[in-house]
Amino acid sequence: MAQKEQLEEDDWRKPVKEKIGKVSNIKELKDYAIIFGELYRRLSGGILTRCIGTTEAQEKLQEIWNPV
């Protein structure tokens, strides 16, 4: 449980969300958008992909490699 809290605390998405909320370097943030509180990144084809944190990424990998 403490490890999960630590991962969420060090979430790589936090600084991006904070920069989007403030006036910042547009070139740095042009590929990101916040939709309903979730961070998305626009890929070269215009497709939006939802950014996930380390904890969710680990859970998804576990689902893929260890199906129920």
C-alpha cells in the first residue's frame, strides 16, 4: 500500500497538468490536453491517447500477462 501511495505521489503526469493550468512554453505542451480531468497526449495522426500513471500501467500489464 505504501508503495502504491509513493507511485501516485511521484506521478509523471502532475507536472504536465500543472504546466497546462499555467501559462507555459507552448511547444512543450502542444501535444497534451486535459479532458474531464484526465491527461491525454495527441499522437502524430491526431489520435488522443489517455496518459496513465505507473500504478495503472503495472495493473494493466498484470492483466495482460496473468489473465484470470
